Amino acid sequence: MTEQALTETATGTTAEIKAEAGAPAEAGADTDTEVAAAAEVGSPVPAQAGPPVDVDAPSVPVPAADPALATESVADPVPAPGKSRRVLWGIVRWTAAVLVCGGVGAGAAMGITAMERTDVPGLATESDGRWEYPELALPALPEGVQRPFTDGNEAEIHHTDVRKLLLPAPAGATVDPKLKGGWAGVDSYLAELVEQDRGEVKAYLADSALRHVAARGWTTPDGTSTRIHLLRFSSVAFAEDFKDEMARRLVRSDWLPAGVETQEADAGTIQDVEVPYVAVYAYKEAEPYGPRQTRWSLIQAGDTFAVVTQTRKGGTLTVPFQQTVALQAQLLG
């Protein structure tokens, strides 16, 4: 490198540093004048803030500035506004998407938990055979009287109309036009018994101060025929006596339902039917039976005696029989 080039290089660097440090422009002009004067006389130009330059020394190339080092010495660059906005907008969009998905998921979960099990695909369970009865409620009582089995009603008398204590027909059933829930008369009950026993039972009831007979019957789509008879006596003693006599006769296969030749106790069916102060017995037609099978239950609650009878072609069903007996016993209790 020539002396003139080295001088120009050193001078240019010094001027730049001063400019960056905020030096006045006149200082740069004086320096240029001194360099020019020195060049004319051929004398070396001393560096202003350093040792004298040896013009005879071999020229040493000045390395180019390393961009990486320059970047490190400068403060962290500020991201371009356009790129920053794109990043923020992307974050907002993803956040919104997550919130929407979370809301949809929560809504679906709430919807499923609010549904009945049988309404959820894949979770539906088959019916266990129970019938769908309407909501049941005990009828109102006249003022000043109590229900049976409560304090103030030691006689265990039903002070309400026993027709209102009949179990209603379940959903989908066809009501028997002869047994629609009204007064039925004693002959309606006797028709449920073997013909040869009807006269004897009628005489027994006449001596037992029987007051009323109410009945309701229906047939469900599966072919099960149900008949319920409520016999109300003048006192709990007569009702209990008739229940005991009926149970004794059945042990000897007397006073059987029509079409039944032999019977067997069906205690296992009603073992879970527990209503306080209410006596419940169950029987079924023993095998072999004909094209139809019969089941029946005796229920005694205070002054009222009930008989629930079910028949069905091919065999009676346990679940609806147990359900019907339990609900009727609860209405009486």
C-alpha cells in the first residue's frame, strides 16, 4: 500500500469515528488541509491519536469487518412491523380455534350426560320387561280421617273410594270394557275362579260382610291379560279371615283360578315386594300347563283384600307380574 493510500485510509477512519461521536464538521475540514499540506512537502502525516506511522514498514492488509461481529455489537434488531403483525394474528387465530373446539367439546359432553342412556347410540340397553305405568298418587282423604296403618286409624280402614286405589293400566294396554275401574260386583270376581268352587266362595263372602268389589283389567301388546279385583270388607278381621281361608284352600288345590288344575307357590317372585303392614302371597300354575299359564297374587291390607291375576299364552312373564303386584300393594298400603 502506498503512503498516500495509507494516509487516506487512516484519515477516513478518523473522520468517520468523529462523525459518529458528534464532532463538528469544521474539524474534518482542518484535517483535510493538513493532509494536503503534508502531501505537498512529502512528509508523513502523524496519526492524531496514536504513534507515528512507519512508511517503510510493509503494508498490512486491513481485514474486512465481520458482519456477524457487527451484528453482535449492535442492539437486538426490532422485528419488522409486518412480520410481527402476522405472528400476532396467527396466535389470535389459533387461540380462537382452541376456544371454539373446547366449547364444542364441552357442549357435546353436556349434551351426552343430559341424555337418557337409551338415547345415546351404542349405550342403549334393552328393556328388562317392565311396563310403563303412569305416575301414581294416593287419592285425597276426607277431612278428619287418617290412612290405614297410621296413628288415629287403629281399625286399618280405607276411608277413600277403593276404586281410586286400583292400579291404572300401563301404556299401550287395551282396557277390558267390562273391567274399566268401576264397581264390578261379586260375580265379576267369582268368574276368575274354577266354576265348581264359585258357589262355595260366594256363600263365604256373604257371611263375611263384603261391602264393595271394584275391578280393572287390560291386555298388553305381548298378549298378557291382567285383572285386578279389590274386595272391601266391613272390618279388617273379615278381610284377614278371607285371606287366610283362601291360602288354606289353595294348599289343597281348591278355590283355584279358572283353567288351573295344580298350583305351586311363587314366593321367589315377590320376595322383594315389601310393603309395611301388607300381606302378599303369590302362586303360579304348575307345569305341565296348557296353551296358557296363570299367575295370581293375594294382597291383604287392612279392610281390603286384592287379587291380581295374569294369564299369557306360552307362559306368564315374571317381571311385569312382580311389578304389577308391588305397585298395587303400595297403593293399598
